Amino acid sequence: MGTFAILSPRRNFAVDQCHINFWIVDNRFSKVFLDVGLMLSDSGTFKDQIEFDMLLPFQVKKQVKSLSTDIRNSNKISQLLFNTTITSVKRGSSVYNVEQDKVVFLDVGDDVGPSRIKLVRNDDKSNQLQSYWNLILPKVPCAAEAGEDIKAYLRIRFEVDNPAISSTWIWHSRMPFIQRKRSGIFDFRVLDPRGIAFHDNYLTPQTFSESAIAVKKLRVFVVVPSRLQHYFAYPSLRHVRRLESDKWSEYLETLPRNRAFVAYYWKKDEMIDKDNPYLVHLELTHDADHFFQAFTEIGSFAIWVVLVGQIFGFETLLNGMVTVFSTTAAWAVAAIPFLISYRADILRIFFMFNKFLRKKKS
């Protein structure tokens, strides 16, 4: 299934907060983004280099985007993410006040530098169901200027490489030959050993147990088009709201402003670790009305009739429908498209049509 985890054998830091934003920004589900935000702390000075692995429950593209610069430079974005405006400790300082914490925002790059994290994907450990990323945090030169304990925050955007094969999202389409996503299941896990593809060479149950870093606080957002409606969620949602697309479009440039999106939100303030994993389960259904569903499914039956008519002839097909529809074999063949679509209301229409043909025959 896959799981999200932070792994470090040294365990010389803590994950105070983890922010997960999952975005589906188009109806074809070809653009799926994952934003990961981590608030890290150590002894308070970040004098030592910190290295850890990030395990993602799906394969993502190598090109990533650092969002820390956007947070520093835009009060609008910082207000959206932290529900407060961040301010510099002093003029020209790279340390910011975020609520009660003093935070330095770190960017990501191909090598380590001042206030820059090295982020590299480990292709040897990655596969279609999960991907490994190695992160190296530098010594933070501005830590001393804060005069007290500080925290480091990084926020990275990944693009899911192939959403169709991800175990995190499972899509269903009830229409034969029509690739329209009618319903879906979102399954996201944090530090759940049951979702890890263990390997004898680099990740065993023992090494996972020894290197998994606990998460003190977790926030999970799932943003989907409004035509997908909530059917079931576990645990209970903190809240559901219509996304303010005009405001969030600055944060996510590919977010269409003229479409409606819904944000689902979970919040966990208790410790999450290997012994107490956190699982988010969300089921969504399509909001199309029954008329549209009936219309499309009758259309699929009409296509089936045309195909059979082309093979056997329409006159033969009509005579056969009138004379032998009451037999068991004919009923079984005729019901194939409806059994595929699982629509009881369409089956009732089918029975009424058969009753009409019987009256016409008599």
C-alpha cells in the first residue's frame, strides 16, 4: 500500500510538525501534486549536519520545487499556510517569528549550502509503489543570531509520476469503455509498517524500527474537484470547506481559478510513531445526477444493440428480442451491460421494456 515516513538512524533531530497537502487539479487526474512541509528541531542550535531519508508512498518525478522562498516573500502565502503573518526577528535577519517559534526557512537544491538542503532521489531504493529521497540539512549559520532555540522549516512540492498506478489513490469507473473517474479511495498512511515494501539490503523491519522518526503533530489536506463528493472518511474530518481558489492560485499556479475545489482536513496533535501509526481513509463518489447516469448507461446499451445488430442484422435482432427475451439465456445476455454498470434503476427500465414487447407480441 505504501506509507510516508522520515528515517534517520542517528535520530539527532525531531519532527515537531508535518504538513501534507495532496492536490488533484484537473478532471483527468493527470496532474497530482504532493506538498510536504516539515518543522524540525534539534538541541536548538543546528550546529551539526542533519541527514535523513524521506519515504513517499508512490513514485514522483525528479523535478521538485522548493516552496520556502515563496513563504518568505509572500505574506499572502504565509497567511494561508500558517494562518498568521510571519515577521523577521530583526531587519535583515533570516530568522522569522511564526506564532511562538523562531524559524529559519530552508530551500532545497542539488548540494548543501547556507540555508539550503541537499535533496536527491535514491533510484536504487525507489520503485513504482514508493520512492526514497535523501535530505542533508546544513549547519544553520543564522542560528546564533536568534539567541535561543530555533526551528528549521522546509516545504517541498512533488509531482506524482503516474497517479494511475499509485496505491494511495484507487479510482473506479462503472462505465464500460469510458475512462471517466466516477469514484475513488484515498488511503494515506504515516509510519505504518504494513504499508512498506521491505527489502533485505536496505530496509528491513528492524532497520525501520530503529530509524523511524516520530511525528509530534500532523496536518493533512486533500484537495479534489468539487464534482467528487464525500462518501466516507476515517478518522473523522476536522473540517470540509470549499477551497478559495482565487487565493490559493498564487501558491499553486496550475490551480484553475474558474473551477470549484473542496478541501478535506485532518488534524492530529498526539505523537505518531511506528507503534502508533496514523491512517487517513477517504472515499469519494461522483455527483452526477441520476438522469445523467441513466442517459450514459442507456447509451452504452444502445451501443451494444448496434454492435449485435451489425453482426446478426437488425431485423433478426428485433425478432429475437420480441420472441425469445423471456428465456433465461436471452435475459442473461441482454443484462450484461447493466450488470457491468450496477444500476438498478436502468434494470427496471429494461424490465418495463420487456413487458411492453410481450404485450405487443400478444
